[in-house]
Amino acid sequence: MESAQIENAFKYHPPAPGQQEKYQSIRDKAKELAYMIDEMCPNSRERSLATTNLEQSVMWANASIARE
């Protein structure tokens, strides 16, 4: 990683105008998928992993918005 990338990755990023709406849209779609996974997939390690990875996807998507 370059120094600028490290600095950007480890600093506070206050929400800029319009970012809150993007965060919410991503969370809303992920929640829709989470409910679908919960309904369609049997209670299993795989379902748990799918949900965990969906949570991670939301986190990283929101981080990409925050760090732009």
C-alpha cells in the first residue's frame, strides 16, 4: 500500500452530502437479500456464512463510498 492509501484507510471519513442516502440504499437492498436467504436456505453453517458475507459486503461497499 502507498502512504496515501494507508492514510485514507485509517482516518475518519465524515459523511459528505448524498452519502447517507447511498449507505441506506445499499443497506436496504442487502436487508432484502438477507430476508430471502433466511426464507429460502435451511438453517446451516452455509446460511450463516452467506449472511456474514452479506454483512461484510455492505461494510466494504459503504467503506468505498466513505473513502472516495
